[in-house]
Amino acid sequence: MIASQLQLLPSVKQWPLLIRAAVAQFFHHTCKAVLEGLLATKSGGTGILGDVSNYFGVVETNGRGILHLHFLVGFEGI
């Protein structure tokens, strides 16, 4: 690397924050893909399990700080 590229790299003190932010963004996109892709929540179409009427989710971390999601899905006619 040349000197100008080395100046653009984050310092060691910033790495943990950057890694956590990247993990959170990946988690967000994964949850969004599941809700929109498999359950068709945004398109208003029929998901793989049927027509979704509503859903609710809570994001938590476990003891190691890993994000996970608990969510309930309500289906039409049930």
C-alpha cells in the first residue's frame, strides 16, 4: 500500500465499532430479506406460508453479543 491509502484505514481503536456496525447491517438486511422475500410482507402478495395480516418482532443480543430476532406472524383467516 502507498502512504495515502494507509491514512484512509481506520485505527485499531475503531475496528470493534466498525465490525459491530457491519454485523448489524448484515443482520438488518437478512431479516428484511426473510420478511419481504419469504413472507411477502412488503409486496402484499402471498408468502410461502400464506397471506400475512401482521407481524411483530424484537431484536435481542445473547450473552456473547450476537443479534437474534424473535417475531410473531399473523396470517389471514387464522
